[in-house]
Amino acid sequence: VHYLPLKMIDGLLLMMANAVFGDLSRHGITRPEKGPFVLKSETGRSAVIDVGTIGLIKKDKIKVSISSVKHT
């Protein structure tokens, strides 16, 4: 049972994530076009953020490497 539309929940969640994590794009991490709940409902996949890893990325202890993944 859904009490609020998924897009509304995603909007609230993304506002909280921005407040907690800030903009990570300068570190090479961009957000998907769809929010986490819409993405989960459409694809069955979940977005995962490891808080400890984000902290290390911000401190430049971990470097983000972007690569493409091909699904076969």
C-alpha cells in the first residue's frame, strides 16, 4: 500500500541526501535521473550509498573511477 506517490517520496529523500552528503558531482558521482524508489519499483534494483565510503571520497582518500558496465 502506498500512502504517498513514489516521486514525492523520492523528492523528500533526495532533499535529505543533499543535506547529509552534499553535491558529489565534483567527485565524479552523479545522481540517476530517476529517484531511488521509482528506480526500485521499475527495475527491482536499489541505489546504495555507503556513508563511510562517501566520507573517504570527500577526504580524497578514495578516488572515484567511472567506467561503463555492459550487461549481457
